[in-house]
Amino acid sequence: MVRASSVLPNFDGTPADTVVLAYDDRHRRRVTMKGIGGLEFLLDLPRAIALDDGDGLALDDGRTVLVQAAAEPLLEITCSDRSQLVRVAWHLGNRHLPTELAGDRLRIRNDPVIADMVRGLGGAVTEIEAPFRPEGGAYHHHD
């Protein structure tokens, strides 16, 4: 089986195939994958890393597979002003919740308990389906 043993951040070439992965499936080290075009390969990285939407997986035969973030059920949070949004963001961070910073909105995984908390803090919550691209944190990087 062909192997992918390195990641090409922000791949801009023509891929041999594409894997569509949810957030949890984008943090891997070693797993068999199958692209939407049927290409099967072994992801075999030296260590587990978080794959980003748009990354390429370099196959040992010279081809590249594109990583695409799958649409997932999310909550989009908006607030009446920036200070309220910062307050909500602090509470999400205090709970160590992966959070996507989307300009004047925040996105988190759909969680009814957290949605109630956000509403209690004065935020508005809308259920959406979209790729989840949370902030990687201070230690998130590709080698």
C-alpha cells in the first residue's frame, strides 16, 4: 500500500485525490485512509499532528492527497459588542473548548449545555453546518 509520510502545509498543486476529514479525524499519526476518488493509502507520520484544511499528504510514489475539512454541526456565536464577545471567548477557553475565531463570531462544536451558557452570558447562538477550523493554540505548528 502506498504511504504518506509527510505533510505539505497549504498545498497549492493538483492533488491525486482528496480526503474529507472531520476535526477529530484530522489529528492522526498512523491510519489507513481512502480518498473520495477511491485512492487508498497509509498515513504514516513520525508523530501525530493536526492536519489543516488545504494541507497535502505527500505519498511515497510522488503524488499528493489534499486534506479537506468536512462540514460538521457547529454553533456560531455572536454578541452585541466586542467586550461581550471577549467575555464569551474567555469562558470557552476556560473550559478548554476548541474554538474557531471567525472575525466577529466564534464557532464551537454543537453542545446544548455550552449553548445555554453562552446565551446566559448574553450571546446569540445559531446552529450551522460548516468545516471546523479551531485555533491551533500556542504550540500548534507543522515541522
